[in-house]
Amino acid sequence: MDVIIHGLSLDIPLWNIKPPRLVKEMKYTIKKDPHQDERVQEIIEISGQNIFSCYQCGRCSSGCPMAEFMDVLPNQVFMFLQEGDVDTLLKAKTPWICAACFTCTVRCPVGLDLAAVMEAIRELQLRKNYDYVDPYKVDERDILPPIALVSNFRKFTP
Amino acid sequence: MALKKIMYYPGCTLKGVAKNLEDSTLATARELGYEFIELPGWTCCGAVYGLAQDSVKFTIANVRNLIKAQEYGKEIGDNRLIAVCSMCYNNLRRAHIDVMRNRDKLKTLDLFMDEEPDYEGNINVQHYLQFLKEYGFDNIAEKVNNPLKGLKVAPYYGCLLLRPDEVAIDDREDPHIMEELLEILGAEVVDYPLKNECCGSYHTVDKREFVAERTYKLVSVARDVGADVIATSCPLCFFNLDRRQEIAKQKHNDFEHMPIVYFTQLMAIAFGLKGDDVLHFDRHYISPKEVLAPWL
């Protein structure tokens, strides 16, 4: 049976279209009240952003230069936060791939500083003395500009 | 004519790998009648601004630099502090705006730094491009004696000159300040749609492949719009776009190298300063000598 969407005929039935990669791989649990979740509150406190004001317009993800390397898109980060699912975000690569370029921050229609929220998710781990990058195992130390090393270690080490 | 003195914040990278940026900046400023004096006793700016709201420690170094500028500024009678590196500019400017908006934060910092005087908030942190605009592009045109006629340049701003909004040196989505300068120097400026996109920044340390992908995209698009060379102002963008072309070339067969230069180097060439002590082309991975040969 053909399915017709906006006058276009699809050869495959709708129910055979695979769901997006993320939905397949990532499971999330909805908690009773994310507002009361301790770690969500901590993220709000560190970032200073009201994560509940995001309404999923997707402007952040569409302009993100690093989105192609991310496993959870920036707007999906807010989806998980609003559902109180911090565990998924702590396991995700996204906060460590954000380059803090502020493209999303300046474009967000509700004025959320997404870079600060990403930093807060990193801080949750870094403040427990977690090293994402080992400064002793960095290659090309002699040719890298000092700002690259300083900024990298500031973002990725406690 | 005696040179006018003005404070200048070099930052760590200009003292090391980005000697080409520092020397071309100082040389061009001297042509315009200014002597850039290194801020006495400057310290690291921290490269990225701390975004955690519950911590003030990341602002200490910047405010300390601003206090040093405040004291030295009184001596020379100019409260402008010029930064050339995008990261230094962004950090110092953001710190200034941050403590002016959050006086509690400033009070905490002032109490913590008991050896220094309090920060009065009168330092005007400027990027070199802003300084040049204030000086007047028309006045700069008088100094051009070797116009870069026929050189097609793609201006690349990167992130930290334009974002966040409070520190932007120009419109964040469609900046024109570098175009204006390059046109005064006689160059042909191409319309480069990715001029405000991120280069991958500090990921160059641990995720080189990602940065190489960004470089591939940024350089390929610059070539598609007809540029011979990309002009930038940030030493980290310069490193990423220049050095990571090596990996981009290995990964993509259709990739062609393109030289990256600082806008100050183009300015120096247009002013007739062609010495190696100013340009330092040996510090480029992709040498711009061939492309710039007609003007050297």
C-alpha cells in the first residue's frame, strides 16, 4: 500500500520507516517531578539558567557547528533535563563535544545560555575530580598554541 | 613625530607560536603613530571565560589584569587596553562587563585581592580592529603604499569576536568590520558565508579529527567562493585552519590547501613592511609566500 504525504507517494509504508537513531539507542525514564530532582537543581544553580523555559524550537541544534559529532543534540539535552533524566546526559558525549562557541546562546529565542548548561553538566562530573583529558598524555605539545592547552584543560579537567 | 603610548595586552600565544601576529600588529600600529606598550605584569587571561555562575575564581586573573591596566592607564593618560588575540579580548571584556553588572562579585574579588587597589571599572577593553575603526579607516588608507590589488581574501572572524552579544565588535550574524579594513588595503573581499562559524576551538588538543573536519568545510567553502587566502585574527583559529589542513588532506582527496594569514600581516604588506622580522612566514604550515608573491 502506498502512503501519500503532501502529494508525494512513498514506496515504503510509513511503519517501515526507521525511527531516528537517538530514539532507538537511548532510553529515557520520566521521573515523577523533575523540578525536585537534586541534580537538575544543581545544573540550574551552576548554569544560572531556567532549563524549563526551553520549548524545543531546535534553533540551537540547527546552527550548531559540532552537531554532526554529537550523540544527543543540544535541544534534546533540554528534553532530557526537563524529564529529569540526568543519567543519560552524564553518559552522553555531547557536553564534551560542545566547543562553547555561543552560536546557540545568542540565537536562543528565550535567551537560554546553552553553553553554560553544557558547562554545568561537565562540572557535575569534573567537581568529583574526573579528568576527561589527561594533561600528561597530550601530543604535539610543542606546536599547540598555549591558548589551546589552557582552554582545553580548563574545560576538561577539574 | 613622537609616538602616542597605548596599553596593549599580548597574551601568552602572541609571545610564543603567534609571533607573526604580535610583530605585524606592533609594526602596523607604529606606522599609524602609536607605540603599543605591553601591560606591565600582565598574567594569563584564562583563554575561556568560566560559565559556572556559582564560582568567581575564573574571573580573578582577568580583574587583576584590569586593575593593572587601571593603574598604568593613569600613568600614561589613556584608559584603552588593546587586545589582539580574540580569546584575550573576549575574556577581558567579558570580565569587565560581568563585574560591572554583578557588583557583589566585584566586591568579593576586591576583598580577596587585598594587595591591589579596587577596580574602578573605567578600563575600555578594545580589540585591535575596533581600535583601527576608531582611528579611522580613511586615515589608514593614506598609509597604504602597496595596495593588495587583485588578492581575493575571505575574512574569518570566528566566535569570540562576535559572541556573546555584549562583547561583539560588530553585528554577530553579518559582521563587516574586517571587510571594511581589507577593502581599504586594496584587497578584493569575497562574500564568505562561514565567516562567523566555529573552527572547533580547543578540541584541537584531544579531538583533532573533528577540527580537521571543520577545517575541511571552512577551507573548501572559502575556495568555492573564490578566495586565495583566509584572513583571521584569532591565533587558535589560525592554528586550527592552518595546521589541521594536514589531516583534512589525508581524509579528503578533493581537498586543496589554502594559506591562512592574520589580517595584521596583510596590513603590514599593504603598508610596505615586507621584512621577515614582521611577517614571520616560517611560522605557517601552509606558506602564503606563493599566493602573496606579487605584493612581496
